[in-house]
Amino acid sequence: CIYIDNVEASYVATKHLIQLGHRHIAHICGRLDHPDARDRRQGYINALQEAGLQPDPELMIEGTFRRQSGVLAIEKLLAARSSFSAIFAANDQMAYGARLGLYRRGIRVPEDVSLVGFDDEPAAAFMIPPLTTVRQPALELGHEAVRLMLARLKGEKTTPARLKAELIVRESTTIQR
């Protein structure tokens, strides 16, 4: 299996929000029976704890990695009267849904709430505002897959590399005022 370090990538995304001054950061995670969702939530928790912030279970909403769950997560957060100035969504799909949920409630991104996604889907750069997100190294993942396949065809023992993701900062995040 070829993969990125989801814990580290989510840590970097959450740390970005902390460095902007956010202290109440909601997390819309994927289904917790999925290892990527668990790893991304752990990176979020690690960044909060390193900054001396207590992870708040009320700010962690389980989604499904689909847009609709991003909308529903916003409804849950607002219905619970949870106070948050930023959201880290475990994928771009849920971030798109969260953006719509915020828009429907008159909450502006990034003026009122900063928003970060994960995956850097092509549409992320064209969302309004363009989405800050974690880019998975697709080209490098492909190269690694070919390297492993060729090595295995030669009968060589292989160990997949764990690749690093990159935070792409766009206009959906700003300094907490």
C-alpha cells in the first residue's frame, strides 16, 4: 500500500490555523471506521495538544467524506451553539459542504470562519473563496507505485515509501481577529 502520512498532514493543516490565532477549531472527520479518518483526526488532536489546547469533543463531528456531511456538520455545530473560528475538514468534499452550510447561515469564509480541506481536488482552487487544503502528491504516488511494481516483477523485496503532503494556502483562511 502506498500512502501519505495522514497524521502529519493533518497536524500541519491544523497547526496552520493555530498559527493564524485560532483556538476553537472544529474538525469534520470522515467515518471513524476508515483509517485515513482516524489518522487525520489524530493529527488534528496532536496539533491542538502541542499548542496547549484541549481537544473539545463537541467540535469533532463525524462525517462520511461526502459533501452532504459537511452541510450536516455545520448544522450540528450551530445547533449545539459550539463556538469555533475555524474548521478543518478531513477532505475537500466535506469542506465544500461546510462552505455551503456556512453560506446558508450568513457566516462568511474567511472573515467569520477560516476553512481548510484535504486532498486539493481541482475544484478547490475555484471555490469561493479558493480553499486552503492539503495536497496529496499524486505524481509521486504514481511514481512510487511504478517503482514498487517493477521491483516486485524482478522478485525484489520492497518497502513502500510514506510520502509527504503539502499545505496549499489559499484565501479560505485568515488571521483570527
